[in-house]
Amino acid sequence: GAVVSQHPSRVICKSGTSVKIECRSLDFQATTMFWYRQFPKKSLMLMATSNEGSKATYEQGVEKDKFLINHASLTLSTLTVTSAHPEDSSFYICSSAEGGETQYFGPGTRLLVL
Amino acid sequence: GQNIDQPTEMTATEGAIVQINCTYQTSGFNGLFWYQQHAGEAPTFLSYNVLDGLEEKGRFSSFLSRSKGYSYLLLKELQMKDSASYLCAVRDISGYALNFGKGTSLLVTP
């Protein structure tokens, strides 16, 4: 399967700061990437679809000004959590789909906001 | 929208067979996926069904009936390392994004 990396794997920050998470597709060019969030013992919730060269498509209830997504190249999408608060603490996972078929997930980023 | 249901928890014995069911309702179906997720890790891909029938891949098999909105994941010769959460996800025709069920936590006991 495809290889997707994420960085950082874990981040702890103070309330009010911004955190950037990178998602890279290592072995194919991904025109579309996806960002999910997962709270403890809950399933994955799609946050947004990241499209290379255009604006991201956000799911209902996800604030686009708080979760900034940039997909500047075919191998990199970034998610920036702006002015993070403790309730934003979660497991953030990206995925990419080669040819629009199977999605492969990155290893995830665990965010803790103090 | 989509409604995806799967059991919350299951327990099975090492060496046995277990079947995890998933039912879904969707306005436009474009494939069903099964993922395995160990605690604290990202999901890993197990199987993909878009046509009716059984897909076999080693110890794991997945079945789909589109008319019934039903799928199952069959795990044979269970091993302790199979203890994990199993996620059923449906893709609709509007795009490539997946909608996940809440997952089934499987515990394999000796």
C-alpha cells in the first residue's frame, strides 16, 4: 500500500498557540488528501478534504478559520490548528487515496493543548 | 448522509473464527472498506468491496451485499495480535471521502 507520513507524531502546546501538522504522500502524487480527527474511544470523523491547488472542502461543523488547510503540492498537505484550546486535544490523522481508490492513513499526530 | 452500524465490542478465543457485521444506509454507494486500528495507532487497510460477494485475503475475508446494505469481516485462526478495533467505512458517490462506523473492539483471549 501507499506510504503516508505525518509530522510531528506528538505535540504539546499552550492554549492560544497555533500548531502545524504536515502530511506527506511519499510514493505517489496525491491530488486529494483527507484530514480526520479521533477522540478517545471514538471513531474517525472527517474534518476536511484537501485539494491540491484549490481550497479545502470542510465538513459541516468544522471551522475553516480555525483549522487551516493548505495543499501546496501533490505530496504535501498541512493542517494548522489556530489558537488551540484544550478541547482541540485529539488524534489528528491524514490520508491520501491513490487514484481515488483505497485510502492509506498516516501514523497520526497526537495533540495535547494545556 | 450515511448511517453505519457495527457492534461495539466482541470477544473471541485464540484460534477461533469471528465475524464482525456492518450495516449501512447511504444515498449513493461507492465502496465499503474495513480497517484495523490498534490503540494509539492509525488505521491500516484490510479490505475493499464494491461488488457483491466475498473477497478473501489470507486469514481475513470481507463480504458485501449491496441490496441489503450489509457487510461482514471474517477473521480466521484468530491470534492475540488481532485484538484491535475494526472499522467499517463507506464511501459515497459524491467523492472519495470515507464515513466511518464507530468501530468494533475485538478482544482475543487465550
